Amino acid sequence: MRFIIAVVVVVLAALMVALGFAQRTVFAPPSSVSSSVSTSSSEATVTVVPASALHGREGRQAVSIDGSDAVFAATGRTSDVLGWVGDADYNLVEWDADAGELAARTVSGDETTVPDPTDSDLWYDQYTGSPLTFSLDAPDDVSLVIVSDGTAPAPSDVAVTWPLSTATPTAGPLIVGGLVTLLIGVLLYIWAIVHHRRTRGPRRTSSDGSRPTLRRPSRRRALKAGTPESIDAADSSSRGGRGTKRRSVAVVPVLLVGSLALAGCSADYWPAPADQAGASAAASATPTATPTEGADAADEAPSVQPPVVTVAQAERIVQRVSAVASQADGALDATLAETRFTGPALQQRQADYVIRAKDAAAAGPLAIPAGDLTLTLPQQSDTWPRTLFTVVQDADATKAPVALTLLQETARDPYKVEYVQSLEAQATLPTVAPATIGAARLAPDVKLLTLRPDQLAEAYGDILRNGDESQWAAQFQGEGDTLRDKIGKAYKDAKRAALPTTASIDFTSSPVEDDAVAFATNDAGALVSVALNEVETVKPTAEGASVEPQGVVKSLLGLDTSKKGIEATYGVQLLFQVPPVGSDDKIVLLGFSQALIQAKELP
């Protein structure tokens, strides 16, 4: 009976171990689940997959796209993606919760094509290839946009794969329990053998009912006598010793297998702790934000508008601008420069290219470095136009950092440099909000500052002409302002004195019509970029006299002399720190750039 019990226990242990391993092999759950959708019946050139569809199931998403010779996909903020799509027809991929799969429908628009989406400044990441496969973990406010070439229908086959849990929480207990049961069975079997050997002697009884007593001969005497009984006893003893050794050795493989099995058991083999299981259940019960077409989130709850770019986007934008600027500056290509510059910054480069085409020794424009961004301040906005302010440090630490104010007119336009200034050596930038929050762009006529942004250029131009006699001089800090030394009142007086008596010079200035760009700072003040045009007019004052242009004015004008007079316009781009209204602090010039932008003969 003992042997039967031991065998039953060993068989039960084998079944438990086999069932535990089977759960990790033949009965193992699938590692992922996929859902695909086809838009082959649609002629729309764009497909949009919002986060609500990507989050149809939990886990990181693996996306596969095919069905076109060229496949382009990119991720971006949902509002940016829809802004870029604009009025074009597009396929909207949604998650059908009832069917548990992806579904697609076409949203009609007024356009049938879209521009080339490659390298748009709106994208977080972009992917190309045919077929195309990539993985992502899209946040709730991110969507995926899929395009072929902008004119052909969008790639028709889209599939999303999500990982599934491969945990088998009963496998570990079954394997370990089976090994423990096996050890018990082995011990029961050894106990049965021992009991059997103890009780296998003769069971005959004597006539009086008692068992006969057999005297065991002395082992030494038996061996000496060389009797068969002695030989049998010796053999039996020898066999008994070997049997004991076999039983001892037999336990070793059991313990070895158990150790290996326990070593291979990961957390997936065991039930999750109560707190972890509760956290998982809470996470799965947390609703995912599902953007609805045409819905206005502001109607539900007020929220701060997001920053227009991330730091990573700003870095890519500046690198692209730097590459275009370097190429355009080297080739004197104004058309190429127009792709990344606008307003006062573009005017400076256009004039510089004309000058250097005639005079190769002339200085080039202020270079746009591709170094580290020491400050990134995006505007808080989800509409267009949008603005970004950043400061770039050149790889050559001896060069002054460069401040850039970039403008994106529409969702399909790249960011273009509107203002570029070299920072003053002693400039200390004010504290601003982190890039993840951004800052509000203030109106040009905001009255919360000691001087309105749209008045700064005019006021500073008056200081450059009149110095300390200007009515605005008391509001501006003069210390550290090197621009006053270069083109201020002392410079103008010296230039006027150097002219012959047969000529006169007049200095005027006017603000550029472009709106001032002002960003709020943490102290309720503002960082303000403005542009000022300074005009020098030289006229002959005597009959038959003429004026001779010099340097870059001569190169841009293309004349050696003029009897009518010459008007030279210098573009000045200025960066100010303006304190809040009521503050005793002064307005500080943080940086500037100045260059000739126009020269003409007077009529």
C-alpha cells in the first residue's frame, strides 16, 4: 500500500509540473493582437489616425503601413495635424469599441491634394519607406498622419499591433508545487522500501505460538568459516550499501531540476501582488481622452494653451534654419533665403547678397549657429500665426549668443526667422517660463509695461539721434549699450563734422511696420523684438558739387558719384527687456544687429 501511495504522489507531481510547463509552451497566450483597416475605396490623399484609435488597446503601438509606392507617416499634436490637413479630404481611422477593431471613414473637404509633408516643422517624428513599419507610444494629444506624395491616394493598408500580457500566474505555483510533491513522493517511496526490508524476515511460529529465535552467526566467524551463509550475508550487506548510495544519489537530480525550474521562473509565472493588480485595474479603468471631430475642448473645461513647439522641435527647426542660412549665404541665393527668413531678417540678407556680389570682401550677415539652445520660449497657442523665441550658442564659445524670433504664418509654412540679434556681452536674460509651458505673446499696444512694445523702436531711434537730450533717455539703461557707441549721437556728430562744406547729412529713423514681438516674462515684464530703419541722407549744398558714396553704400548703389544726393537705409533689429508698469527698473538693450538694407539716389 505504501508503494502505491508513493507512485500516486509521484504521478500527481509529474502532472503538475507538466501542466505548469505547458502553460508556458503549448498553452502559452499570444504575445500581441492586431487590427487592420483598408481605405482602398477612398481617393483622399491623407489618412489621420488619432490617439483614440492608437489607444484602442493598451500598450505600445506597432504600426504597419502599405498599399502605395511611397509611404510617409509622421506624428504631431492633434491640432497641428488637423491644421496641416486643412480643408483637404482625409480618411479618419477610428476605434470601434463594439467590434473591437479599427474602422475608417472619409471626411470631405474642399481640397483634393496636400503639399509635401516631409520635414514639416510640426512633426514630432517622421517615417518613410514602403512598406513601412515602426513603433510608438503616442500620448493622448498626438495623432498619426499618413500620406503618399500629396497627390496620389493615401496608402490604403494600415495595421496596428498591441502587445498582450503573456503572464501565466498559475504556472509557477504548479511547477514548484509539483516539485515539492515529487520530493514528498520520493521520500514516501524510500520509506516504503525501508519498511519492507525491516519486515521481510520469516514469519513462521513455533508449536507453542511463539516465533522461533534465530541466532545470527558472528560475521567474523562466518567469514572465517567460508560458509555459504556467510558469503550470502556479505553480499547482502554489500548490496544494501550500494542501494543506499543509489537512493542518496537519486535525490540529487530532483533537487537540481527544481533549482533550474525555480531559476527560470520570472514574474510572469506568479500571481501579481494585490497592490500591483489594483493599480493595473485602476489604469485599465481610467478613461482615455477621445478627440471628437469638431469638438471644442474649451467648452468642457478651461485650459492653458499648449506651447507651439517642444524643445526637440525647436532644436530641429534651428538646425534647419542654420543649414539653409549657411547654404544661402555661401551661394548668395536670396530665393533660398526666403524659405527660412522673413521681414527685417530677410531684408538684411537680400541687401547683403547684392553687396557681396559686387564686393567679395564685404562682411556677410549675422550667421545662424547650429549650436545648443540656451533658451527656448515658445508661444502658448493652438492657432496661427505662431511665434518662437530662442537663443543659440555658437560652438565657438568666444562668439556671442544669437537670439532668434521665428514666425510660422500657417500650418503648412515652415518657421522663418523674423528677427536675429547678437546678444550684448553683459546681457542677462530675464527669467521666463520653461519650454514645456511656453509664454503668452503680448499685444503690441499692451499697457502693462513701462513702455508699449510698439513705441520702443521710435523711442530708441530718438535716443540714437539725440543721446541724453532725448525725452526717452531716462527710461533706457545706457550702461552696456554698445550700439549707442557705434551709431549713436556721438557717431552721427562725428560723421556730420567730417563732411565737406559742400555737402550736408541728415539722420532720421522710423519703426518698421511689422508688429513688435513681445513675450511675457516671469516678473510681469516682457522680452521685445522690434526693428528700426535709420536713414542717412547726404546732399550736395553747392552748385555743381557732388557726393561720393563709400564702402557698402557704393556697392549697393552702383554709382561712383551723385549730384542729386544719396539716401542710405540701415536696418536695425533690437531686443529689449522691458519692466512691468510701476517698476523703477529701466529698459535694457539685450542685443541687436545692424546692416545696410537699401541705398538709392535722390530724385
